[in-house]
Amino acid sequence: MSQAKLTLALSKGRIFEETLPLLRAAGIEVLEDPEKSRKLILPTNRADVQVVLVRASDVPTYVQYGGADLGVCGKDTLIEHEAEWGGAGSVGLYQPLDLKIAKCRMSVAVRADFDYANAVRQGARLKVATKYVAIAREFFASKGVHVDLIKLYGSMELAPLTGMADAIVDLVSTGNTLKANHLVEVEPIMEISSRLVVNPAALKVKRELIRPILDAFAQATA
Ligand code: PRT
Ligand code: MG
């Protein structure tokens, strides 16, 4: 009888690196280094577990459609993915654990010479560039601030510098990127960490494979 195989979706970089210790706690060793290999499917020490490497923003999609049984992605990515599908809870992804890895915060930043507080006080209409349009829309709506959102896919820092936007909404961890581009953080929006997401059908069908991993991850992040 062919054995069921478990597929875990991860993105290269910080999420892969920071998930490795959790996998190890579950007795799983990834056998290849994604920075050295061009492979997109990585074997592990367990014949019944494999890792697939996808873009960070594609992790929820892979798990939703069953291309992977489970995955790890930032809360930012999850919120934006769910917004595309009609809001929180609409996608039906099971989110059992905050893994407390790849931590950062979502913030508003502006050019050092832009008086954000004053612009908000005056009720000015702000041009805001971001990759995180759902989070930005919800945040400014809750403040009653009118914004024109400009969707970008990266290098948000450039938007205020070129005059295209008054502000950006982006992730900040050390603050070095903002500093290097003469931007200042003016308002935090939310704390971000990475979550485990599980396909609900997989959880039923592959329960005996998934359950011990959930338990080991829960213990390692407690
Ligand atoms: O890079 P790609 O377009 O493929 O996707 P991605 O940027 O979503 O992936 P990746 O691997 O960069 O980030 C994956 C997840 O890590 C994000 O979804 C966040 O949940 C989390 N994370 C944690 C971060 C950061 N910290 C972070 N600092 N993601 C991005 N950054 C970027 C930030 O956007 C900014 O450009 O790093 C820069 C700021 O860092 P500091 O240290 O200079 O403040
Ligand atoms: Mg990135």
C-alpha cells in the first residue's frame, strides 16, 4: 500500500530558517539547503514528509488548494490573502498556532520632513503606497483618514522619496531600511508573526501524520 505523504509549504529566507528548529523539535530534518539547491521540493529524513518552496505570498494559496497540507506564513500575508477572498474566516484555512517566528510590525512611515500628525489633524487626503492594501485600508478607515492607496509589490521606501506617495505601510523589524532611506516610523498598526496554516481536509485525512507535528510545534513555541 502506498503511504500518505505530508507536504509542508515554506518560503525561502527567514521563514524557512526560523521554521527549521521547530521541524527539528518534531524530529524532521530537511536534507537540502534551499540557498544552495535549485530544487523546489526538498526531501526530509522522513520518507513521508516533504517541504515545497513557494513565494511567501503563495503559501496560503498552496494550503487552501491542497498543493500543500500545511504551511508557514506571516500574519500580514494571511490577512491580505483572506481579504482577497472576502475577509477573515472566508478561506477556511485552519490556523492552530502562532509560531512566534519572523516577528516584526506593520507600520506607517513617512519622509522625515513630512508632518504626518498635522496632515491627519487637518483631515488631508493621504497618498499611501503599500503591498498590504487590505491592512492599510482597514487601518486608515478605522481612524477616519481618507487615503488613496497605491499598490506596490516591493521597494515601498521609494514611493515617498520620489513624491509618488505621502506615506507607506510596510513591515519594520530593525528600522534600518527606513533609516537608510530617510524615512521615519510614525504609527504602528499591528504586531506580526508567522502562523501555521493547515488544510482542513488534510487534517482529517492525514490526522495521524499532522497531529504529532502540531503538538511538537505547540510545545516548542510555548
Ligand atoms: O520577498 P518576497 O516578495 O518573495 O516575499 P516576502 O517579502 O513576503 O517574503 P520574506 O521572506 O521577505 O518575508 C516573509 C515574512 O517574514 C513576511 O510576510 C513577514 O511576516 C516576515 N518578516 C519579518 C518580514 C520582516 N520581518 C521584514 N523586516 N518581512 C519583510 N521585512 C522587510 C520589510 O518589508 C522591509 O523591506 O524587511 C525590511 C525592513 O527590515 P528592517 O530590519 O530594516 O526594519
Ligand atoms: Mg521580502
